[in-house]
Amino acid sequence: MNKLLRSLLLAATGLFVFASAQAADTIVIGLDDNFPPMGFRDKDNQLVGYDIDLAREAAKRMDAKVEFKPIEWSAKEAELNGKRIDALWNGLTITEERKKNIAFTAPYMVNHQIIVVLNTSELNAKAELAGKKVGVQEGSTAVNAVEADPVGAQIATLRKYGDNVTALLDLAAGRLDAVVVDEVVGRYYIHSKPGQYRVLKDDFGEEEYGVGLRKGDTELLAKLQAALDAMKADGTMDRIRAQWFAE
């Protein structure tokens, strides 16, 4: 091998190693970019939200860059295990079924399936939904929560919507008696409509959010968990949370 060819090969190898190192320093996060306040587009079409801020802070502590990639949420596991993204971070509920294919961080947030009614409604308890019209987002954990509850069988109509905002608008228009929705979404929305809605004390159960990674990415999982633990310990997580949630 002549010296020129050897030099070219070494240079090419060096560029490859450099490019690989650069790629390894970027964490690609898959998300549904229409899930306020966890991750969504603001009026300037910029990605904002609680999970967005958490991810940026965690990446900074890991000396990494972060890239957000909107995906079809129903194909999230295929996107992750196909290595088109490195993590799922968007109000992802930890379930036993998902644990079969996804490695999760420890829960970083507790969520409930809350019951939202109009402020003028006479409803005050979950049991009073019997015989009523209730809205939920199609494909959401709210559907499973309602159907698994004894009250679910007594609901007159369980109407499924493409998104929670449409369901809440139908509630405001009087076409529904209540909406069952993720607490983080529901409270964020009704906070922007003071005096129009209220949340019942009862709910349809508790769930936990975690960050999802590929099962083989144990090193990334360990580094991310360490960053989240540090953010919780020094109050950063609470500070970010306070910026996005009224309660």
C-alpha cells in the first residue's frame, strides 16, 4: 500500500470515527407534537412543552445534543426499535404491555384520568355519569380506564374524538355531559378557560409517565436516569413543572 493511499484511508477512517462520535452525542427523541403541555407547537410553530424542557435540560447534563422528531404516535415502538429515534418522551404511560418492548426510566410524573364538566354542571361524582354522554380521545388510555371501570358500563354514550380539544369544545357546546382526559392535558386546557370548566374529585385511575428507550441501550438509560435523578434532587424538575402547570 503506497503512502498516499494509506494516508487517504487513515483520513477516511478518522472522518468516520468523528462522524460516529458526533452522532452518538445527539439523542433523537420521538414525540407527538400536538400534546400540550408536554410537547406541542406554539404560535410560532416552535416545539415547546414540559417534556421538551426536561429533555433539553437532561441532554445538557449528559453533554449531549437533543433532536426532536415528530412521529406517528401509533407507530412509536416501531420507530424506536427501528432505530429511527433513540427515545420516546411525550407523556408516555408506563404499562406492563409496553415494558415487553420498551425500557423505561423510573416514573418522573404521575397522571390521572380526570373528569371534566362545565362549571354549571350538576354532576359532582363519578357514579353520576350513569346515563350520561361522555367524551374521550380515541386510542388514549382514557378509553381503557373508562371501559375497565364499573361506571363505564352505565354510561349512555361514550363518544370518541380524534383529540381532546374537540371533545372539550363539544362539552362547552352542551353536546356532552363530561370529558375524561389526561390530567396534564385537561388542567392545562381549562386553565386557559377560567370559569368555564371544573374537575370532579373522583377520577378514573392513576398512571405514571416515563421515558422509553430501546432495551439494549442500557448505557443511555443509565446516563439519562442519573440526569433525571439530579434534576429532581436539585429542584430543577419542580421549577420546570411550575412553569407549565397551574396545579
